[in-house]
Amino acid sequence: MKCSCGKKAVFQHKDSALCKEHFIDYFERKVFSTIKEHAFFDDAESIGVAASGGKDSTVLLYLVKKYLEQSQSQEKLAKPKKHATLCALAIDEGIEGYRKKTLDFLKAFCEQNEISLSIYSFKSAFGFSLDEAVARLQDYGPCTICGALRRSLINRFGRKLDVVATGHNLDDECQGIIMNLFKSNTGFLPRLGIRTGVVSHALFSKRVKPLFFCPEKEVFLYSFLKGFGVPFTECPYAVSSYRDNARRFINSVSSQFPGAKESIASHFLSFLPALRRSVEKKQPKQCSSCGEPSAGSLCKACEISLAFVASR
Amino acid sequence: MRVFIEKKGFEEELQFSGSVSGLLGLLGLDSSEVLVVRGSEVLLDSDEIVQEDKIRIFSVISGG
Ligand SMILES: [Zn+2]
Ligand SMILES: [Zn+2]
């Protein structure tokens, strides 16, 4: 199959086929127009990218940098503040034999692309690594511990910046929507979407998702064609999950109905404002121990920290 | 045909010639979850591959 320019296609979606150069151009335009149309970086002076050394956040880091550079010279892209700074934020959970590989890659990538990188570790923030917590806390699954501590840290450090971009792609988002619908977790739905922080509140860092409209395969293809060399890794704690089933289901539907993922996500965005209005009035509580936003009097991260101390 | 599947971390020898989607069907892989490459050339589902080809199949899913 050929691109309209006559070169061999590397990408096909519905009726269009694109060669390497035209795919790269198509992908970058898509991300840039998402950033521009949703005014992600308007008036921002400090922009963070939550980075892990995986393909999504690596692609995002590269493109946010490119966007900022182009926006300085091209009027039409605007409008972060003239000297907006960009930094990568990474979390070191302390997972033996896994995280070092991705962080080493991220360090090299940031150095090569002249992006400043801050790494926050569970060990220094909470006093224990994920491996240590998993070994001692039988009541919590690894992903529960990791998710709670990670959210707390990203929020804590992200709040110091005007905005934090995360690498969630179209597949991640569709899986989130479908899983919450299937489980009837309607209360979680308002937390999804292109711009998060259910409640606009000083306690929450402002988060945006520039890859929201990019299917996972497109993100991988871009990373591959650009030769980023992102290492293939699998978290040793990853287990077959509900998310895997949601992925299989959505992929099987969209192989018969191309464009289904885009439809799920844009349909969801259209009714998200109404969903959010229903929870907007509730002000978040603050954790009595660390001061972070919390559903109860103690946040999940502090609850886990206490359980860890008690298990000694 | 020699096929390297990244997720499994090893190379297999297969008797196959036909389309990329045929190969993925044979291996039980979903096209939206993998990228199929011959040398440095990215292949589409409709591309034809032959017995002499060396194919690499990458998982596009992060951490999975
Ligand atoms: Zn072309
Ligand atoms: Zn707390």
C-alpha cells in the first residue's frame, strides 16, 4: 500500500495510508492541535511531564519540548509564557531489576534532549521502597500500594508547577471509561478525561493529556520511527488484569468498526462537563497527617505508610 | 521464516508465507497490539511476507 506521495505506507487507518514522513507529520499535528485547542499550556510558566522511561511519556516529553520551541517562533502555536520551563518528573518506586533500566534510559534521553529531570523515590519520601512494602503488607496488592504512593508524590511535586502533562493515550482512556462503566463505578468517571483534577482546587495539580487522541499503536510507531530506542520492559508486579480484558474487548470491537476508540473518547468528553458538575460542589477533604487531598480523614498513602510501620 | 517476538524474548522458526495479518492470526496476536517489522521496514497487515523473511514483532503495550 502506498502513501499519496508514492512512498510505501507504514501506517493505515480507515481509508488513509501514510509513509514514514507523512505519518510523523500527521502524528505531531494531532498532538500539537490537542495542546492548542484545549489551551493546555496557555499562560503556563512551568510545565512538567510525568515521565517513566516508557514509550508514551518519552514521546510526550519530546513533543512538548518541540511544541514549546515552535511556539516561541510561531505566533499561531502560542501561548505558553515566553520563557516557559519544561522539566521531567519521574518516580522511583524501588522495583528491583525493573525501574533502574527505564530510569537509566530516561536520564540519557533527557540529557540528550537537554531536559531537566527530577526523580522522586518512594524510599526517600515514605521511608520504604515498593519491594519492601509488598514483602510486608499482605492486605494491599502491589498496584494499590504503587498507585496510592505515586498519586500522592506526583500531586505533591506537580502542584509546584503550573501544569503537569501525562502520557495517557487513547487506549488507556477508553479502557478506563469501559472498565468503570462495566463495574458501575460511575463515581470514578469524572476523574477521567483530557484534563483532570475533578475539582479545581489549590490542593490538586493541574493535569493534561496531550496524547488523549493518539491510539497506543500510533504512539509506539512514532517512537519506533523516531528511533528513540525505548527499552521493552515489563513490571514484575503486572498481573493479568481487568484492564487486559477491557483492552481485548475494545480492540476486537475496533477491528470491526475502525474509529470506535475515537468515538468512545469523544462521546465521553461531550458528557463529561455534566458528570463533573455533579461532583464539583463537594470540596475535597485534606489528609490529617500529610495534608494531601483525601477521601477520608487519612489518605491512602498515609494509611499504607502507617500499616508499614505497624508491620515492623 | 524466522520470527522474533519481543514479548516472548525468543526467535521461532515457522513455515509461513502470506499476508502479515495471516501470520498474526497464526500466532494469535492482535494487530492493534503489535508492530510487525522486516529489517527496518514497518509492515502493514496487508503486506505480503515470504518464507525467507526475518520478521520482528514488537508489543506496543507499555509494560504489558
Ligand atoms: Zn507520504
Ligand atoms: Zn496523607
